[in-house]
Amino acid sequence: MSSLLIESTRSGYVESVHQVSVAVVDERGALVASAGDPERVSMWRSAAKAFQALPLVRDGAADRFGFGPRELALACASHSSEPVHREVCAGMLRATGCEESQLACGPHPPLSQVVADEAVRAGTVITPGWSNCSGKHAGMLALAKHHGWRTEGYERAGHPVQERILEEVAHWTGLPAGSLLQAVDGCTAVCFGLPLRAMAMAYARFGVAELEAARRLREAMWAHPELVAGTGRLCTELMAAGRGVVLAKVGAEGIYSAAVPALGLGLALKVEDGDMRCSPPALLEVLRQVFERYERRVSVPMEGLGHHVEPPQRNTRGVVTGSLRAVGRLRFS
């Protein structure tokens, strides 16, 4: 079994080690590369958001309510609660005739420390529209309104919105709907548990799909990576640097998924202990090894992503005391 590890160093010493499981597959589901346990079942968390947004486009709700690339990018986002994120979400709610109070996602401190600090200084009351998942939830409300389904409880298992999303996730992962684990996500909506290999296949298929809805969501995410995450975050900076080359989406508890359409590949990884600091360097190391394997037929300029490749760790005075670094090799089939 090949291993991929993220080492946390302090003053030149390895302080802790984080195991990473990885699956890299093609659109048929054939395993191309792996580390750890590629069949590991984990919750997909926010890395599933593009698939949760597909019914919004496929069923005509996006067109009915005038959602363009900005709105579609936010529907796939785990955003940083920056003003632009909140503005786009508010516009989505206005278009559907919904109120912010109808968002089932609860408020939480912004993922961006800068935005969080500004909110504290200003004495801002954080509301559901600030949630990193507010775009996804606004999209779910739009889907309910479009079909004439009740909006109350749209986030819960068994509601027609979630049943429609379950159907879509089953299609792209190639798994029977009944085999997908269903749990409650941090934002209160349904999240899905499935093998890393199936997550990776879904991304491989999504990356090359000719289906108009998939194409529109891909293009929206590439056109507006700043809406998918936010300033300084890997999803945004990676997709901006490799526009059209890599489509990437983070999930909570150490999950990352990505597609490399030119190679027809998808990948999914899980930091086994759920350490969110470790998933960005893990993703970039997996991509580096995949690009190396394929003789750099595709690549992303990693120079501008160095702060994600080996993130520095600082003390309370801002002094660098160590870093996170990836070690180990994937096993290629």
C-alpha cells in the first residue's frame, strides 16, 4: 500500500503526521492511482456541491430565475462571507421571492479570518446569509419554488429537493441511491457518505460531460473562482491559476475532490484525522504527481501556489515556526 502523509514540523522537527487516503480514477471508474485506502467511505461534505447544484440547472430553475454564472458559482461554493458573496446570495433570494429567514443554514463565523475580524470590530450580527453554504441553500430554495414544492424543510432527508439531489448524486457516482449514506451536514442539509473512488469517478465524469448543465456549472466555477471560495483560498487560487485545467472543491473534515478534464481524471482525498489544514498541500501533491506521471501534458503554474504547497505555521507573534509538507508517493496502476 502506498502512503501519502502530511508532516507538521516545528523548529525543524516533525511534530505530527497526518495520513491521507487518495483515489484517482478515470470516467469509467478504473483506478489510476491511489494512496492509503481508495475505497474508504467518508462523508463527501461540501465537495459534493456541484452535484447538489445540478438539478437547479437541469430542471430549469436557474433559467427561470435568471441565474447566470455568478449565481451558479455561488451555488457550488463554500464561500468566505465576503461582501460579494453575501450580495450574490441576496440577489438569488430576491429573484425567487424568498427571504433570508428561509435559509435553513445557520450562521457561523466567516471562514475568512479577515472578514471575521472585521465583523467583530463592527459589532456585526452574523445571519444565515453569511454562511459559507448560503449559495447552495439559496439554490435549493429556488429548486423548491420552481417545482412548486413546499419550501419548509427543504434541507431534510425525504423532502423532494433532497430526493432530487439524491437521484443526481447516485447518477454521477454510479451507486444505487439506497447505498449512499445520508447524514446531516454542518449547514443542516443532507450530506452523503460514499467511497473515495466513487467521489473521484463522479468528478472525472463531471469534468468531461457534454451535458449542458454540467458544462454551465464547470464554466461558472472557472469564470468566478472568487465566488467558489474567496480571497487567499486554494479553490479560488488553483482554479484561477489553472483555469480550464483543474476544477477543485474542498469539503469539511479533510476532504478534497477535483477533476482534470484534459486527462479525463477525477480525484478524491481524505485526510484521515480530518485536519483541514492538511488537505490543500495534499491536493497539490497529488496533482503534482499526476502531472509528472502524464509528462506534463497538462499543468498548473504552482509557483504562485507555494503558500498552499507548504503552508507555513506561525506563532502568536506571526513568526514562522514550521510548516506542513507532503511526503510519500502515489501508487500508479
